[in-house]
Amino acid sequence: MPNHPLELIGANDHELLEAIKQAEDLALTDGALSAKHKLLIAMALDASKGTSEGVRNLARQAMQHGATRAEIMDTLRVVNHICGVGSMYTAAAALREIW
């Protein structure tokens, strides 16, 4: 990743950025759910909110943790069912850049 998306926050409030990073580590590391599954959930949430950059970054991270294209697409089936086709346009735009 060239720059952290919250670089501006860190430049102006390092303590806040550190708190955000700690919360991210707490949420996305292995626990009762694997990091891979947590990243797929986070990707689904970003797709539902229309944030293609988040989908792209989280899909990459999930793949680095062993997620397959099939697992990503299966996750998106759930997103489509719950949130509708608009979230699929977001996901397609994001995944086009990494696949």
C-alpha cells in the first residue's frame, strides 16, 4: 500500500491514528474467527457501504490470509442477498483492479 489511507489523520493526531490501528488489530486478528474470515466480513461491509477502495484493500488482505476467489465471491453472494445489486457494482469496480 503506497500510503495509509489515514496518513493525514496520523500527521495531525498521531495518538488518534495509533488508537485506530489498535482497534483494527483487535478486530481483524485471529480469534474465535480467523483473520481471513474477519477480513471477508469487513470486505462485505465495505461493499454494502459503497466503498470500493475498502473492498479492494480488504480483498487483497483476505487473499494474503489465504482467501480464494471462490470465497470472496461466496461472501459477495451474501452481500447481494442482504444489500442488493448496488453493492455488486462497488465490488466489481474494486475487484477489477486486483483480478
